[in-house]
Amino acid sequence: MSDTSTAPRSFQEIILRLQTYWASKGCAILQPYDMEVGAGTFHPATTLRSLGAQPWAAAYVQPSRRPTDGRYGENPNRLQHYYQYQVLIKPSPPDLQELYLGSLQAIGIDASLHDIRFVEDDWESPTLGAWGLGWEVWCDGMEVSQFTYFQQVGGHDCSPVSGELTYGLERLAMYVLAVDHVMDMPFNDPQSPIPLTYGDVFKQTEEEYARWNFDVANTEVLLRHFEEAEAECKAILDQRHDDPKTGKRIVMAHPAYDQAIKASHIFNLLDARGVISVTERQAYIGRVRALTKACADAFVQTRAGGWTPEAVA
Amino acid sequence: MPVPDLLIELFSEEIPARMQTRAAGDLKKLVTDGLVEAGLTYASAAAFSTPRRLTLTIEGALAASPTTVEERKGPKADAPEKAIEGFLRGAGLTRDDLEERDTPKGKILFAKITKPGRPAAEIVAEVLEQTIRNFPWPKSMRWGSGTLKWVRPLHSILCILVTEEGAEVVPMDVDGIKAGNTTQGHRFMSPGAITVRNFDDYTTKLQRAHVVLDASERADAIWHDATNQAFAQGLEVVEDAGLLAEVAGLVEWPVVLMGKIDDDFLGLPPEVLQTSMKEHQKFFSVRNPKTGRIERFITVANRETADNGATILAGNQKVLSARLADAKFFWENDLRTANAGMTDWLDALKNVTFHNKLGTQADLVDRMATLAREIAPAVGADPDQAERAARLAKADLASEMVYEFPELQGLMGRYYIEAMGEDKAIAAAAQDHYAPLGPSDDVPTAPVSVAVALAEKIDKLTGFWAIDEKPTGSKDPFALRRAALGVIRILVENDLTLDLSEASRSTLKGHGVDFGNETDPDNYKNMDIGLNLLAFIHDRLKVYLRDQGIRHDIIDACIAMPNNDDLNLLVKRARALSDTLKTDDGENLIQGFKRANNILTQAEEADGVEYSYGADPKFAETDEERALFAALDTAEAQITPAMQAQDFTTAMSAMAGLRAPIDAFFTAVQVNSDNATVRRNRLNLLSRIRQICLAVADLTRIEG
């Protein structure tokens, strides 16, 4: 399927090669999270799993939405819906940089011809209450990935530290495939019986969503949804850890986190509609952060988050 | 004993460029300080940095710290056995080690404690470990399962002591990282371990492995190649020392490549090209000296390639084009909005909060427009122009370009306002009204710009005073100290007279502060706001003048005078006084003044009266007394008109001229004469000295 000695020919081949590469390095290849998120980091496989001491290694594609970046599919690089490829390994292995460079080789970036650089970029997510140190990785002056050693997530110190890699797939693929406009990029193999470009798949949706995001989305409904998601998240977390029906200890960190993700996305939509002032912005971000932090607090009370009955006793 | 050299290299993942130089310096200081403290002196030391390593070389260190002998005084020889035993335990000695000596206080036991020297390796290992564990990185991190903190994961420690017999690895281990004698070359061009024997061997092998160790050597090479390539095309590189230092910290093996900017983008303002290229790509701008236009870019790659950088350059060019396409899109959209009168932007400012208690940006603009019009005459600006300029000054905050590049705020406003066909003075105010941004930033000088700049700052100060959000301690989130310094510098450096109390009172009213009527008790409270704000500005003025070498007591002496809300007047007075006090006459005059003032004050307290008028030369008994009368008449005749003309230099030199007659008076004359009339006359004479001097500045506040 993907012979890495040749150059990839399509967007999907680049994704497939990344999947194969990271699978070969021992990562669990997960599927995208089934909710609207602004970045791959929001997937619980990254946010929540970076907490606690349990080892973890996962890679996945995550569709991501940034309503303010919509350009009706006309801008060569900007999209309101795009894909990120995400890798999270805990604890971060000592050869993570080499592993990462291997993935570039796998998708056809020959390090002997290109200029690959690790340029300081401290990562911080105000809505996730998270920060880490690392770089943006440049290939010939273009940012092709984010590389971060998580230090704190949801207000909790990460110990051990996770190494996180995020590839902006469209931008990276356009570069590898030498395409100038994202909509012209071959989605499947151009030699296929029915060759499809990125534009064939997404040009229309970019238009539709840009119009909705900027001008149509009902802000009153969105504001209400935000409040509801916030209230539901808190209500879930207010439940007792012991489930009265099964008699088991069930901390509902993930359902609560879903509501936090929802609130975060609704905030992004409201932002795109231009109804949030600068001062309000900070307040909204603070409210989302309070939710994700509460979810992180709940997750570390679960087994996956490192809780054990013994630790309590 | 052979004299060893020490070579240390801390090899890590990529260190942020901006931290490297400082870190190399810290490594040198911490290690050398630690060695010296442990008794290990050295001849010379030098530190270097690349993106992946900090290196320290120390030459001519001691092979071991010297043996030291310390003498410790113990108890008396006839002290109880227990006391002697305690002393021995504390010193780690036995009774045989003690020596009994006769002293004036009797027989006392002394101990000699010999501390043997320690080998260099042992000391180095300790000092280096401490250095690594306590390194002052601005930000550091953990990685993997470890607890060690470094700027990015630390991979290896090279630490060798080099003597004529060869190199010896200093045995040490920091969180599982064992020191060794190997390093790595360039990540891509020369991967693999390199074994190192000494510093020369290290630099030679690194150079061969495509690593230039010295950052200044890398910067020089970059600048040399860049200017040469530009020169060959008849162009010049736009100088940017900060960018050069940063780029030198991004590469171990710099390769300079020059590329073209697509013709499509040459119409963008040069600042936009420059900012976009620098901020996003870390490119140098290359200018055509004939047209002033930015036509090319320089990028610095970290490697050589088989195609001589062709792929790298093409990639960079493509990224740049995408970036500039964005910038061009913003520029063209913005020009459309500007040409339509900027109404979209001005409307947008109504939805942007300035501060939740101070309204929106549009409210701010309204207040600025009113104030700019009000103060325009005082700064020589046309009121209509000042108001118009204030109305447009913040419009670009709503533009797409400024959203993308906040650092271009103001500058884009100027471009867009000019594009609308407004007067250049109005356009310039958009760019200038933020200034000065720091103590060394230029102040605006064009009258319209000055009016808007002052309006912006006075509105800000009064606004935050009205809602009681004053700076406290180190907290000044709204940069009010900077705003106050801005007001001071604009007025003083442009030699402008502005009634600051009036301007702030009217803006405070605009902020909803009710001054009420004179009998309203709140009125007094609100008056305090104005006084408190003035005191804050005076505090900033003290800092400003102190930096110019004017003492705080001199400033206090001037602040105590009337019209202290005219900052320019205040500064002129302070400068004149400071200059006067630097002269011999001036310095001594102060002593004379203080003496006169002290005698007078004591007499007034004792007599319960105020001596003010009526000194008459006819009661004078001595020549010195008569001379002082004459001198005071002369000085007063000079000082009064000079003060009216605000010519402080003349007034103060006339005042300083009183020094000799005052000194002579005090030498020859006893003020407290037995003759009551003579005494009263002399006290009234002293009072004239006081009045004349105090009209110039409150000299009672001068120290010393």
C-alpha cells in the first residue's frame, strides 16, 4: 500500500503512511473523537490520558474546526475544518525527536535536501489549563508540526511527562505534494478511476460553514447551549462517585469532559459571529478552563487516571 | 604537578535561541564561582553556545585544591573534662592533637585542624552537578519519567580534565546521565558520536562535523554572506541586530540563501513586508537603496544540500508567498474600508470594550476627540484637525492587518488615513499618538500628534483614577506609569505649557466624576482625585529627572512652589536650581539661607511674632549690614522680573549672588543684638532673605 521509498501521491496516502509508521513504532492507532473540537489535543486520548502515571502511546487523525479561519474555500491555506494528526506518548521516550524525523522520512521528506529546524514555541492552552515546552518544527521555513513536552494539563502537573506531536495535515501534505492551493490537492490517488481533489470533497462544505459560522448561526441559541453544556458538565461532576444502581464506583469524567468540549466549540462559534467582546472573551475562556480543570480533577479519580483503592486506603 | 584544563559540554535538544547567550554566561559564572569557592583557581575560562549545546572551557586549573590548616581556640586547660571532650568531638580530634598555650587569660587549649586538599575531579563533579540542578533557565521542563529540569531534554554531559598525560573523564552522574568524553556533530550533516581529547580537538572536530561553536562567529559569517549576496545585486540588507542574534542561535552550520519576493507583493508597505518576513519566517529584508523598496529576502538554512539549497529556497519562497498573499488580502480589504470612510471600523469600535468600567473603544475615541480639541490651542494645533485626528486614531484597531500584526497598529492607521485623502498631519497622529512607548522612545513633535497623544494619555490616567484602578507596587496592568511619563516627556521635550489640572478636571468630569458645589463634602473627596493624580505624575517626574541627574530634594523644593501643575515650568525651575546648586556660590548660599531661616524661625517661636516687613537700612550699624541691604535690593530688582518671565536661570544666578554679602553679614554681625530695635531690624532683614529665596524655590527642602 505505502512504499515509503517513493513519494506519496495523495492526501490520504500521507495519512496512511503516518498511521503505518506510528503503528510500527508501537502506538495504538485510535479513531477521531466524535465531537467538534478545535484541535487534536482536545481528544480525551490526549487531554485526559496525559494525566496520571499509566503509560500511553496513541496516534490518530482528528478533524478540527476553527470557525474564525473560514474563507469560503477560497484561501489557499485557510480552512474552518481541517485535519490534525496527533501522537501522544507517555512517558516521552528519549529518542522522540528521532522518531518524529523518521515520520517525516516516511511521508517523503528527505532530510538531506530540506532544512528541518526545531524553533522555540511554548505551547499553552488557556481553555485546557495546560502548558508545555517544545518547538514548532520548520521544514524550509514552513511550520509542519508542533512538538510539545506537556508539563501541566487541567491544572495538574504531568508526571511522567507526555511527548505530544501535532501535524497540520493539509499544510504538510500540500508541501509534500507540491500543491499551491489546498482545494487542488489530490485527496485520493490521481490515477484512481474516480480521482478526487480536496476541493471535490470540501470546497462546498467550506462555503456552507463559512456562511453559517460568520452570518447565520443563531447566537441566542448558541449562548443558551453554552450555558446548558456548562451546567450539565457541573451537574455530572456533582454526582457521587458510587453509582447507586450498580453499586460500582463510576466517576463520569468522560461524559463531563464531552460537555466541556461542547462549551469550548460553542465559544469558538460565538467568537466567529463577533458577539464576544475582548473583556467577555477572557471570562468565557475562564469558564471553559474551569470545566476542563474539573474534568481533569475527576479523571485522576478514575482507574485510567491512576486512582486505586489502595491509594485511598 | 600538571596543570589541567577542563572541558564541559551540556548537550540537549534544541535550546531556544533567545536563551543561549545568557545560558552560556550563566554556565561560566556558576561553574567558575563554584570552583573558586572550593579552592580551585584557574587561569582563564570561556563559554559558548549552539542550538544544541552549552560549552565551557577552563584553562590552567589546579589539579587539587590546596590543603588548609585552621586553628581553633578551645576551652581552658583546666576546664572540666566534659567541656574538653565536647570540643574534641566538635573538631573531630583527639586529646593528643591539642596544644596548650599560655595566654593573658591563662592556659588555653588550641587545636589545629588540617583540611587536606581535594582532587579537581571531585570538586568539578560536585560543582557541575549543582550547576545543572540549579541552572537559572527562564523556563525549564521535565521530560520522560525523570525529575531533573532543563530547558529541553538534556542528553549528555561531556566533562573531561585534560593534562599532558591525556584526557580523563570526570566521574559523575546527574539523574542517570553519566558524564563522558563524547559529543555529537550536526544533527543531519554529521550524525554520530565524536570522542574528544581537549578543547582544540573539540572545536576542530565539531567544525569538521559541521558545527560552528561560537555564536558570534556564526553571526559574523551570516552577516558577511548576506551583505555580499545583496551587494552583488546592487541591494542592501536591512540591519536588524536582534534578528541576526536570533538566527545565529537557530543554526549550527549557517548557509545564507537569498530569494525574490514575488512582484505581486512589492506594492505592500515596506513595514508590512518586513514585519511579516521577520515575525513569521525570521527572514532578513533586502532593500533596493534607489527605491527604498523591499525586493528580496535572506533566509539562513542550517545545512548544505546537494542542490545548493535550491529545494530549501523554493520552499521558503512558497511559504513567504502564502504569508504575503494573506497580507495583501488584508491590505486590499482594509483599503476598501478606509476609502469608504472607515465607518465599518468606527462602528466596530463600539463593540470593543476598552475597560468594562470605562466603556468601549468608541467611547474612548469620543473622549479623546473632545480633549484633543480642548488642548489643541495650548500645543499649537488646529482644533478641528486635532479632533478629526483623534476620531480616526484608533480606527485601524478594527482593520484586518492590525488583527494579524498587532505591532503594526498606528502605522497602518497612518497608511489608511492617508489613503482616504486626509491631511498628512491627521494621518501622522494615528501613528504617533501611542508614543512615547518607553523612556528612550521618541516623543511626537507635530502639534496635531501631540494633541492626540496627550489626549490619549490624560484620558487614560484620569479614567483609571476615576474608577480607582491605580498602580500599586509592582502592579501596573494598564501601564499608567508609562502614560504619566509620556505626558511629562511630551510637554517637557516640546517645551509646552499645559494647565494639567484643568485638563484632568475636565476629563475626570467626562469620566463621570462629579465635583459638585464647593460646600458638598463629596466635592472635597473628588478634588482629592485630581491632587492624587497630580502627586502620581510628580512621582514619575522625580524618576524622570533623577535619571537626568537631578536630586529628589531639588525636585521637592520646586514641587512645593505654586503652579506645580505646569510640568514644563516645574522642570525648568528644577534644572535651574540643580545647576545653581552645583556652583560654589549656590551651594554656600543654601548654608546662608538655612542659617538665616533657622535664626529667624527660632526668634519667631521665642517672640511669638512673625518678622516680615520693615527692615530699614537706617538702623544698620555695620558696613556688612548695609551691603546686604544693597545686595538684596539689587537681587530683588533682578529676580522679580525674571520670575515673571519664568527665566529661572537669571533669577537663580541673582539669588546665588547673595552668597557673599550673606556670608559677610553673618561673619561680622551678631543678629541678636542687645538693642531691641537693631535686633528686630536684623530679623526683618533675614526675613527679606527668606522671602527672596523662597520666591525662587522652597529651599527649606534642600538637604545637606
